[in-house]
Amino acid sequence: MQIDIANLHSGLENFITIDETYSFDKEMLKDTEITALKDVKIVGDITKNSLDEYIINVVISGIMVLPCALTLKPVDYQFETNISGNLADVFEEFGENYENNQKTIDILPIIWENILMEIPIRVISDDISGVKTKGDGWELITDDGMGNSSLSKLKDLL
């Protein structure tokens, strides 16, 4: 996602508006848990301050499709994340190269890294009917309760 910052660099413009809907190809998703990304919207701007530093303020939102932790059925997970700060610092944070005199910048690596940081540890489908939660000598313990754990008795001692 190349952004032309030549007019901003020369002082012809005060800011560059970003309002894009981006489609990620299957190749980018290959080594992640994400099976699909839908409606990824990138909205924000890039400005130049009095110290000739570029400042980025962007909101990324969309839907990532992830496998359910119990059934492996696809689950839509809405996400939203913000990127803001000095562009050089943001690039450095993600290990990308950036020079202040560039005429164009590619913000896709920063967008992608922020999306990857939004992947939850696990998602569970609303429809988990037919999933076995108890068996011979085992029981699924969810975040809702502690089950029959003997360690839960220690909580009362605190």
C-alpha cells in the first residue's frame, strides 16, 4: 500500500488522507491462524510537523475469520486497532526501513503487523452443539467457572 508523500514533503499539502479498503491475498494469510480477512478498512491521515517529522494516525478495522477452538468451524472475529505516532518510530518499532526524505512509503507492513497482533488466543463459536464437554475422567473447564478443581479451595484462603 504505497502512499505518495511528495506533496507533503514539499509543503504543498498539510496532510494526506488515507481511506482504503484492502484485500489481503491467501499468500499473506498462509502462515497465520487467519483463514480470511474481510472488510479491512484503513482510515486516517499522515501529517508533517514543524520538525519535518511525519506523524501517522490510522485506524484499522475489519473481520478476521478464525477456526473455533472446539469445533474448528470458521468464526468471524471483529477487530479494530490504532496506529499513531512519529512515522520513523513506528517503522523502527516493526523493524522496517524508513528514511525521512522518501517520496513514497509502503505502510502495508505496519498494517499487517498490527492486524497480526489483534489475533486472539482462541475464539469459540456461538454454535457448539454436539461438542463433548465431559468424558471418562475429564471435564472441559471454561472461563465461566473453576469446575471441581482442588486449587479453587485455595482461593478461599486468600
